[in-house]
Amino acid sequence: MLKVINTKSAIISKNESFETGLKNLKARYKLLSDKTIIIINTDKEYSISIPIINLIEDN
């Protein structure tokens, strides 16, 4: 599992996010694996946990 955590600042961004990157990431994982991406969005931080998937079988 790869986990990335970003703390949030009190500064309000002028740019609106459409979360296109997250939608794309979720769609790709759905095609490659049955594992689920975990996204936690709180007042203080934003975290995403991405399961590591093995695309090549070991011999």
C-alpha cells in the first residue's frame, strides 16, 4: 500500500478542483484490479492509500 498524506492550509484556493485525476486513477485501478483506493478528506488533512498491484506474474 502506498499512502500519501497532505496537510491542509487555511488558504482558500481560487482554482476549483474537478477531481479529474482521482476519477482517472480510480477508473484505471478498476480495470487492473479488484483492490480499492482509499481516500480520506478531513478538515486538517487529505490522504489517499493506493494498493500496490503486480502486473507481471513471477515465475
